[in-house]
Amino acid sequence: MKLYAYCLYADLDAFDNSVPGVSKAAVRVLKIEDISVVVSDCEAVPVTQENMLAHATVVRAVFTRTTPVPFRFGTLATEQQLRSFITTNKRALANKLAHLRGCVEMDLKTTWQSSNSFTTKPNSAAGPGTAFLLEKRRELVGNDQALAERDELSTFLRTALGSLIKDEKIGLPTSEKPTITKVYHLVESAKIKEYRARVEDLRAQRPELQLEVSGPWPPYSFANIELEFGSQFGVS
Amino acid sequence: MPDFDQIIVSEEWENTDVSLLETLDHVLNRGLVIAGEITISVADIDLIFISLNVLVSSVETAHEMLRKRETE
């Protein structure tokens, strides 16, 4: 029998596990080392919208009590594999749980017209071949403009939101117009209202920027750990 | 004593208009990925560790889900 894993957490004795899991399976907590893993007994999980929402609902049930580290949808493993994963990555998981404790993820979608770009415009004199290769490069590593705009947006938001942001993940700006960049902020749960208010202030300061906030979310965007192999040997 | 985080998160959650698409984006594209680790050995000597991510859905199913998301 395999286990479907929803999330893990460290500092909670119990939670409401009456919430149905994927494929309506019962949800239970598996204690491994000092970490609690929320699982269902399951052999396979059909990729359906209902199951994805069930995953999100179980994670949210834990989220109302403490900050979980959510697994990505579709994580199936044997109990032995789960135990091996947690034992092998015990230090990294402990660091991750400590980093996320008491925090939520706030998502900020920023949209602006390229004419109001943060930085310079792309080189429009490039021929079709050069333009094609530049676009391919942008898809792979991001072009200089996208990287510069991302960095400038990050600096702008960090300056404006300051200590409200504990951590940040930021995507590359899209190449289409208007330019959209997704930004994910890790925010202490006690500061959510202040965060929203500060974003409102930003809207007033920079009307050319469209800022859409969603959240609080369980910290999906901050969940991945650096593998022990990478942290120990400097290889990722 | 009530959990402080619980109060804040629950209160904010009630006021949040979270779209279905965003929820699916979170559970499908983000979150902790279990990585398996294997050791390649030759003549009982461990030579190298390789880590691999576990992909659960078939490629065909993943494409189908992506198509659905794009049309929603």
C-alpha cells in the first residue's frame, strides 16, 4: 500500500482529520522522527480537479492551525520511501520548518505596460533569426531585459514592503504586453493586514503598476528544500 | 489559549477571493517534491549519488490537465 502525502508539519499535536482526502480516502498523520506527515492510504491518484481540490483542502485544514510544508499534488510513496526521505533530509526539513513557522505566502501579480517598463526596451533592430534566438534564450535563462526588470521590480518591492517580507520568490516577466510578473512573498501571519495596506499605498504611488494580491496561502512556493547532497557537496 | 496564527489566518481567509485557477496552480506547480536518491556502485564501491524527482502523472494526463487549465 502506498501513501499519498499532503503536507508535513512539526509543532501541532492534532488537527481536524475528518476532512476527506484525495479519492475520498481517510486522512491520517504519520509521525516520522519529530515531523508529522499528513497522508492517506492510496495506491493511485487520478489527476482530476476534484482530487487537486481535495489536496488543497487538506493542506488548508492544517494551515488554519499551523504553517505546513505542502507537498506538490500527486506525491505518492511507500512508507519506507517517506521515512527515507525525511530521515535523509532531516536537517534541511527542520531548517525549512523553522523558516516558515508562523508565516503565510502572499502572491502579488504585477502588471505593467512595456512603455512604462522598469528598464530599457529590447533591441527592435534585430533580424528575424536573431530575434528567434534571443526569444529562445529568454525562454531558457531569461534575457537581459527580463532579468533586469525582475531585479528592479524585486528591489522596488523590497524597498517598499521592507521588513514585512521575510522571503521572496519572483518569476521572470512575461515577454508579451502587458508585462506580467508573479511575485511570492513569505509574510508573518500577524502582518497580513499591514502587508495589504502597504500594497494599497503602492497602488496609489505607482498607478501605472497593476498590483493584485491573493492569499494567505500555505507556503507552496517556499516548500522545496535544498537536497542534502547539494548542501553538503555544493552540487545542485 | 487559542493559537494566534489560527485566528489571523482564518480571519483573512474568509475575506479572500481565491480563484480555482490559482488553487490548481499552487497544488500542481509548487510544493515540496520528494526526491529519490540512488547510489551508483561499481565493484561494491559507491561512486556517485544521483537524485531524481518523482513524477506521478503520465505525460499524456499532464498535457490534458494543462490544456484544460488553459481553456478555463
